[in-house]
Amino acid sequence: MLVLDQTTTLVAAREAAAFGQSGGLGRSACSRSSSFASVSRAPVEATAVTRRQEGATGPTAGLRFRARFSFRAGARRCDGLRVAGVADSVSLVDVPETRYARSGDLQIAYQMMGEGPLDVALVSPYLSNIEMCWELPFFSRFLGRLSSFSRLILFDRRGSGMSDGIAGATPLEEQIDDVQAVIDAVGSEQPVLFSYAEGCGLTALFAASHPDLVRALVLVSPQPRLVAGPGYEWAPSVEQRAAFVQVIVETWGTDSPVNPLAVLVAGQDERLRRLMARLQRFAMSPAAAAASLAMIGETDVRDVLPSVQCPTLVLRLEHDTYLDERHSRYVAEHIPNARYAQVPGEGAFWLGEEDAVADEIQHFLTGARPPVVSDRVLATVLFTDIVGSTERAAELGDGAWRSLLERHDGLVREEVERHRGRFVKSLGDGALAVFDGPSRAISSATAIRDRVRHLALEIRAGLHTGECELLADDDVGGLAVHIGARVSGLAAPSEVLVSSTVRDLIVGSGQTLTDRGEHDLKGVPGPWRIFAVET
């Protein structure tokens, strides 16, 4: 669901020059409840730094491109949907049900979630897949936030993702019918339309054509035109954009480090690059992408902007490393009474600032901001420790040991996330993770114990449930963390121990525990009864 843009040089098998392109109240019986559980927060960062583009022209010529994306992972429950921090397969995310709305002879795929007091319809750019997008952490978290105060409506534009049609074959004015078809199908009387990048063109065109049907517009980093033209001389030339499009098409669907979309979102994170490559493949073929990019390169909705009558918010990150600020300012200056706002942050669109951007949108639409999130949360803490790590490291040598630890950490992270937990950090010869439920934490611990045996490793684990303090860099602290570490230290090889607090919370879960008696935990008041997990 992204359109590529920005001047950069991707140094790998070849250098790819990337230049800055151009810039309700109705309810439905289908709406569902929306609720949030405690949210664990973890940092996942990707940074891509490239060399200066020699001899480049355009709005970002000579700039050193730097994309830094930081998002909070973990899991939250929203409208019956679990928004996962990082997912490697669709099985980790329970996506909303995909339905179809008829638009002429075509079927347009759409989804809904949340039941807030107004409808928000997301009009995507040319690249989208409403089922695949839930695997992307920056998307799933952001969509979850939007649905916390609205009924969120998603759909794939014709020729992309799950919808019918041929990509790049239909001008914007004919796609208006698709937006109308989805709005009618969900029974929305006056939705807010939200879009970003070049998707804002269709959004503005619909709002100007149907002023009575649109409650408001929210446009994030909009691009009314993608190439230079009269009054828009600072945008890239046709030739510059053609070179950029060629790179996109040549790397489409690959996790190559020169795939501009993959670098934009994932930097050097190979897992995220794979996810972005899958999104491209699931959205359309390289040929279809080429056709779409050719069509949107000729799009110019500047003359439409003065005809938009509804309240409009134009929003961008303060230090947007992807799109030139003049795209957004142009739109804000030409839509009557539009409000222009910048959210502190660095990156593209809302990447790394999902909550801040969603908060600004919520305030614009409802006049209210969400309550301040507490810096303390009830969580189950899991500590794991590799048995005999010192001896094993000496046996293997530094290089082989580091390689084994990387495989261990990847396995632990995978099992933690599969059980809806959050991998906080590696401890060198172990790991720290937190969960929103003790039973899932136990299942994760036993799964880790069993799987590391395939690496010829053995672990011990300890768990405790208590109030944790959310620290800087998404670390956790407090007495609960200290107790979890002490419980882990009591465990024998391959043993998973839990505190009495965990035992009390999992009654009826089917977990079998054996009493290991009372123990004094260093630095913790009073004796603590410890139990072993029997599996």
C-alpha cells in the first residue's frame, strides 16, 4: 500500500537513482466491537544510509538519504483482530473478513473493523493488498489505532490486491465508482476519506465530485502531481522519474537491497524486506506495476483541489525523508481552509510514528486525543538462559558461537511472537520477553525449550506475572522483572519454573504444575513458592 518516491542512491549490485515524485455517521450491521488490551512495546528499527547522488537534479538533489523507522511491536486485541508486531506468515494475524462490492462488472474487495462514531475509508495508492497489509507491523499498528475511534473501511483499488480489473487501465474519474460502490456496500452515509501519497488524487477527486457524501479528508504526504510541470517546476523530470520507475519494475517482488520499496520500509532488515516483496507480488505483477506507474505519472489533480469543500487535514512527518515538503504544502494551500500539520518524527508517511500520526488524525476528526498511556503495564515476564553457555562458547570458538546465538535468538523471537508476546532483548546467552497472558508465556517457554534442542542447546526458563515499568528504548523494569530473573535462576536444565502468582492466574488453563516448595529470592521480600511446568 505504498507508492515509491525520493532521491536516493541504493548501493548494491547497481546504483538506483530514486527521485522525489511530484507529492461518518452511517452505521452497518456488519460493524463489530473494538477493545484494546494492554499493549507491550518493543523497538524494531531499520536504518538505510546511502551515498550522495552525484550530478542529480530535483528537489532532493545532493541530499544524503537516511531512513530510520522505529515502531512499537507486541500484540493488541482490536475488534477481534490481533495486531502483531512482526509477522512472518499470515497465520500470525487474524485479518478482518474480506468481502466484495460490485462496481459495474467488477468486484472490489473491502474489509471493515471497529465501531467508532464515524466511518473512515482508506483510499489506497496503486499498490495494495488488504489481506497482506496486516502482516506489516507499521501498517497493522496504524490501522488498529484508526479503528479504535472509527469504523475503518479498507479496499483494494481495481487491478490491485484482491480486486478485479486491470492495473493501469482505468483513469481516476472512472475509479470514483469503485469508491462509491464500497461506501454503499457498507452502508456509510458520510465517511471520512483518508489517503496518502498518490492515492490522495482519487480521494480529492471523489470529495470534489460528491461534496455531500464526504464528511472530511485526511491526506498524509499527498502528491497532486508526480513530475515537473508549469507551477510545479521543482518536481523530478519525466526522464528522472522514468529511471526510478525502471528500478521499481526490475526489482518488483524481490527482497533485493536495491528494491526501493523494500529499502524505504525495511532498510537492512531482511525479514521486513521479504514481507514487502511479498506485498508487491500479492498486489500485482511487474508488468501491472509498470502500467500503474505509467498512468499515475501522467496524473495531475491540482485543478481539482480548489473544489474540495469539506474540512481537510494535510499531514506529514516533520522530517520526512521520503517526500519533499512542497508536495504537502501545495495541497494545503490550494484546498480552501485546509489545515496543515506536521508531526515530530523522521521517516515516510507514519512509519515509526504510528501513534502520533493517529493521535493527530483523531484530534482533527473528533476534537479529542486518546488518554495518555501509562508507563506501567501488567505483564508476564519470561527469562530464558542457555545452559552451559560458557563451555559451549569455548568449544565452538567466537565465530561459530556468535552464529549459533543468532540462530537461537531468531528461534526465540519467532516463538515469542507466535504466542503473542514481545521479544524485549537478547541477554547474550538468553532472552527477555513479556506477554499479556501467563498461559501463552508458558506455552512459548516450553516451545523454545523443545526447539533449541535441534540446535544442540539446552535452556532453563523462569516466569512471573506482575506490574512492569516501561522504560526508554522499550525495555522493561521493576520488581516483576527482577522476580522473573530470580525464578529463572532456580531452574534446572530444560526446566520451566513459574511463581505462585503465575500459578494462581492459570487455574483452568490445563497447564500441569508441580510444587517445588518455597524459596528465598535474592533482593525480594519474603519466601516465594515456586512451581515447575510438567509437559
